[in-house]
Amino acid sequence: MQTEAVRPHISMLGYAMFMVINATQAWGGVFPFLPASFQTEQVTIIFYLAQSIAFFVAFAASTIGVYFLPGGARRMLVFLVTSMIFLGSSSVIAAMYVPAFTMAFVVAGGVLLGVGCAGGFMLWQRYFASADPVEGNFRLLCGSAVAAVLYMALYLVPNALTAFLIPVVMLPICALAFTLCVREMDFQQPMFEDVPRQHPQVYVTVIKDFWPSAVAVAALGFTSGLARGVAVLDAGVNSLVNSVSMVGLFLAAVGLLFAWRTFSIRFDISRIFTVSFPILALGLLVFPFMQGMVGLSMFAGMAYMLFSIIVLAIMMQSAQISRDRGINPVFAYGFFGSYAYGAQGIGFVLGWIAYGSKLGNLSSIAMLSLLAMYMAGMALFLVWTAHLRSDARAEKRAEQVELIKLTKKKPAPAPDATAETTPSPEAKPESPVTKAEANGREITDRMSKQCLVLQEQYGLSTRETEVMEAIARGMTVARIAEDLFISENTVRTHSKHIYTKLDIHSKQELTLMVQNTAIG
């Protein structure tokens, strides 16, 4: 891993602060820090319903809006987002002290916090997507781990101060940190200059490739919504949900950081869901047989732990999509967010209705488990159906998140300026990927193997390796863009990154380096 990528950065603190703000305002952690007398069923239900609707509408509207008005992705509305979160927090506080307008302030607080926190997520996602992949992912993981520690530390602060500490102290620090981060962002990247309506097929392809992942996200969002519907009606479950979700986030972030130092990691949302499904299913089968509130608490805790992990995966996956395909980062993140929070809102309503209800001899926890199992099972069926029906090219297009273990560059044979530059018979201009696979890529001939060697030596991403191989085979920019379903500007950006990493300056040098690379 490169030394400069693992240095402390202000974005780690800023994102950690934002995650704590989101957890205490939108996820529901604020209520353990408010007087119990204020936490009536009517107040909590209306607040979370308003917040859930606002969260979903913000993501859906951003996804659609940025397609027709892409210039909005370049506008980092830090002040607007900060103001909405501050006013939302102030409204919740005002609801405690102005009884005549309690419900009006509760609704206003839910809407403002929902839209503000959704906007905050999209701000940070754009920052991490615009950064170098190593730096962006490292800062995101560190910020997530620090957020869990900061959230747990709030329990050491008197409850009377916590509700004021978040909007008055933590929110300004978060806004300042993000303002400093914005100054580092490169808005000349294709993802920010992209005009979706000029090549709609790229965006249609993204939806076709990633709808199975979005369905998996929706299933976990629905399950966490069921848990939230229970948590808002039971203070004990609510406290457990918030704490366990942060523990899950901490373990996921720290686990990935330690694993990243040892070996390269490649994953995507669909695979995370597939791997976690047996654990989820086992819990849903066992929880109904537990005594008292234990089963209900375990159900809620597990649901939110998985959802907190998938929220981290969404951030990383959408950033990878934006980098690799050069598409608008708001579109990529909003696409997943709409599924996640739309399903969560539906689950919240059903969880609220099911809590305390019985259907025949079925208890509340049994009803909740059946609902969650049905949605998770349907999602798994759709994910695997899509996987079985997809062809090799579709599999290749669905990018995985790549945490590549970077080591010092191993010197490759120096290009011989007098060497023959005519491509060898193996290097005929054809699609760089056709048959067998290796590390997420497909091998066709000796040149493919040489490109894999360079990928490992210089820490190239899978998409960069595909572009490098295509260039070495003599393919034009237009042909590469058509073959990989990306824009021509994105191909040029990948080429610049490849030249920088390989320390070369021309297509001829690249071709010679590939041809002279020895295969172990």
C-alpha cells in the first residue's frame, strides 16, 4: 500500500463526524439522548415516517434530476446541506419546548434531517469517488471506523448536552472539514463533465448490470426497516439497534483495512448479500424461538448491523462505478440509495404494524422473521437468476470494488526504442476479453497474461488493465469506449492514469512495455 495513501487526512474526521450526525439524527440514535417523556409513540412514528419519505425522495429526485441537469454534480452545496441538518435538529429540540406546535416541529425536523442527511451522503460520495481509489477507499474505511468510536463516546456525555452537542459542535466541524476537502477535488474528471443524454446507452447499461445488486440492497433495507418499526416503539430495542449497527460498521471497516494490508480484495454488493444470506436466514429461523424480548432484540440488531455494512459497500461500489465508467457519481449513488431507503420505508411501516400484533398463533417476531425471510429469499432468487442469465460480457461489466495490495514497483524490462513495434500475431486488434478468467479478468493469449503481470506490479485496477490491453492491441479510443460501454473521455482519463502509474508518456512506450514483460 502506498505510504502517501495511508496518512491521516481531514476527510477521515469529517466523514466520521457526518456518520455520527446521521446516526443520531436520521438512523434514530437521537432519541436515546432525549427525555423519555418526549418519546411518545405518536412523536416517534411521525418523525421516522417523515424522515423515511424525505430520505427516499431526496435520493430518487437526485438520480432523475442529475440525468437531465448534470451540472448539479459540480455544485457542492455544503452550506445548504449543513443548514438543513441544523434546522432539522433545531426543530426536534423546539418540539420539546413548544408543546402547541410539537407535531409541526417533529414533521419539519424529520423532513429537514432526511433531505439534509441524504444530501450529506451524496456530498461525501462525490468526494470519495473523485479521489484516487487507494486514498478514497482508505479514508472512507478509516472515517467509518472512527465514526463508530465517536458514536459510542456520546454515551459518556450527559443526555441533556448531547442533543445540543451534535448541531452546535459536531456539525460545524463536519462542514469545515468537507469544505477543505472540496478544495482538493478535481472537477475536470469525466464523471463531473459527463452529460448523460449524450450517451444514454451507458446509463441504461449501468442499470441493467447493477439492478441485481440494487435488489439485494433493497432486501437488506427492507429488513432494517422492519427493525426500525420495532425499535421506535421499544426504547430498549432502539438503543441496541443503534449500538449494534455501529459495532457492525466498525468491524467491517477495521476488518477490510487489516485484510487490505495482507492481500488484494475484490467484492461487490451481490456477493456480500449472497455470503451473508445463510447467516441472515439462520438468525431469522432461530429468533422466533427465543424467550421474551431476546429474539426481537437480536432480530433488530442483526438487521441493522447488516444494513450499516451494506451502506458502506454502497458508497464504495458506486464510487468504483463512477471511476470506471465515468458516469455521474450522484446518479450511481442515488440509484442504490433509492432502492435501499425506499424499501426501508416500506419495511418501517410494516414493522410498526406487525409489532405487538398476532396472526393466528404467530408472534410478532415470527411475523417479522417471515416477512424478512420472504424478501431476502426473493432477492437471492433474482440475483442468481440474473447471474445465470448474464453473458460473459455482462459479468465483466459489473465492476467489483477493488482494494489492491500495492507494493513497490518492480522494475519491468526497459523498452527498447529500436525494437520492432509492429504488434505480434497474438496482438491482433480484437476485444481484450473473450474467454477464460483470472482475478476478475479474462485471458485470451500471451498479451493478456503480460497485462496481468503489469497489473500486479504497478497496482492497476481491473478497468485500467482492460484499457491498457486494448491500447496495446492497437484499438482506437472509440472502439475501446464501445467495447467497454464507457465514454471516450473516460477512456482518455484511464489512459492518463495508466501512463502515470507506469511512468511512460506514449502509446508506443506502453506497447513496448507490455511486449517486453516477462511471464513468470
